[in-house]
Amino acid sequence: METKKRKALEAAGWRFGDAADFLEMAPEERQLLEARVEAALAVRRQREALNLSQKQLANRIKTSQPRVARIERAAPDVSLDQILRAFAAAGGRIAVKQVGRVGRKTVETAVASQVADIQIELIGK
């Protein structure tokens, strides 16, 4: 959309955003949705890099071709676990790395605990 047109619409009270904005998703929900979609796209890229059909990948994870299509679309009825299993079955590697550690004390228990920031990296061709 043209910048001029967008500014005019915003001045008239229109708001612009994405589906997550429309659904009023919390930051945690948005982050999980983005992770699911990125992982699903990685499954497709990895499968295509190995010249596997959806049917061949389905055989590897003991499911059907339509299910693989749903995995690659990050359909709501597909779990993140299923997406990651499909990625690994397509020859990808999953690495979980700790990228930071923050000390935090909870008021309820008054016990100091450690909260780790982690990064999940999908490594493929």
C-alpha cells in the first residue's frame, strides 16, 4: 500500500497490523506462533533440499501425505512436537542452546531460581 494512502487511512482512524494483532495475541502467543510457522517452513525447505516428496516424508514419520501437508502449513491441529519430528525425519538437526541466564527471586516462595534464555536452532541443508 502506498505510504500516502496508508497515512490518510490511519488519520481516519483505521489501524494496520497482522493476524496476531487482530486476534489480540499476547507476546508469548505471538512468539509461539512465529516459532511454529518458521519450523513448518523449515520442514518444507529441508524436505525439498533432499528431494523428498511429501509421501516419502510421511513414510519416514509413519503418517499420511495430507498430514505432512498440514505439518508444512503449521495447521492448528499439528503440534510443535510433530513439526520438529518431521524436520528431524527430513534430515534436519535441532540444537537447543542456552544464550543467557538471569537470576530471579519469586515472591511466593522467596527462593532464588535461575531462568535461562534458550534458543532453538533448526539446522538443515
